[in-house]
Amino acid sequence: MRPPLLRSAIVALAPLLLLASCNPSTDPPAQGQAHLAVTANVVGTAVATVVVEVTAPDISTPLVFNIVVADGVASGTITIPAGTARRITIRAFDAGGVLTHSGAATVSVQAGTNPTVSLTLTPLAGDVPIEAHLGSFTINVTPTANALSLGGTQTVQLTAAILDAQGHAMTGTVSWATHDPGIASVDATGLVTATGPGDTNVFATFQGTVGSAAISVAP
């Protein structure tokens, strides 16, 4: 038999234990992270650096990321808190640090896979617009630049690698398309054939994400 003092303590604690069991913790769950691949074809522009800034009502300090430009393609990964009303602003600069293009969009992102969002970067003066893409995948098309000739090498085989936002290889089938079939055609396997002189691009698409290669055809 329990001593009287111990019985009294148990009786006194019982309502508190019941209250605690009926009221789970109100602390918010840990917020997930979203990994987004950022790509932009900057061929034909003076762009040397791309900067991505992310703001939101629940992000007290803007998140800033530098995206590397190589072989005419800006490509990198940003990691941001998942949530709504993420304002993503992309700015492009030339080698002298002068702003050349900018664009912005407000999106909702979730931890895990996100659909691809396309964002047009508008030139500040006399340049071509840049189409940027943000999503869970990137597509690397190789070779990125190709020189063909109607009187010489008339074909090139392109390949497309599908990567997730962390750079891991994914399985899937891309769709191929040419911007100007009068300059170069492409079949379902990525084989490009020169059809006329000029410059164009060939694109590989997967779930809304696009990769491209430049094609130059000489007479």
C-alpha cells in the first residue's frame, strides 16, 4: 500500500498529465527545403554572371545565389525554404559588372519535386531576351556548340543527360526539336542534319525543362 503522501502527489499530478496528453506540442514542424535547378541559355549575349535573389514574407534576409556561366549556358542549383509567395528575381551582368537583363516571378515551392517555371529576362537595352528555367531537373545537351557544313560534315549526334537538382543522373526520354528546320533538322534520337546555311538551336525537353545546343551551318 502506497504511503498517504505519495497517493496525494499522484492525485495532484493526474490532471496535469491528462492535460498534457490532450494538448500536443504547438511548435511548428520543421520547414522543408526545396532544391531548384536554374538554367539559362545566354548564347548571343554579353552575359558573364547571373545572380538569383529570393525573398518572401517569412524570409527575413534575402537569399542570394551566383550562377556560373560556361559555354553560353548559366547553370546552377539554389536551395530555399519551401513555402508560398517566393519572389525569385534573376539578374544578368556582363563581364564589367553592368546589369544587362532582369526578370522576376512569384512562385510556390515544395520540398521534393517541383514543376519547371520559365522566366523571361528582359534586356535593359538592345539585346535579346533570355529564357531562364527553374525546377527539379536540368538537361545537359552535348556538344553544346556545333559547326556543320553543307559541303563537308553535315550531321552531328547530340546527347541529352537528365539531372536532378543535386546533379544526379535521372532516367527518362527527351523530346528533340529544332528552332529552324531550314538550317538544321533533328530526329527523335538527337541526330542533327544540316539543311541550309545559318545559325540555329536544337532543343531537348523533359517535363517542361529545356536544354539546347547551338548549330552553325556553313555553305
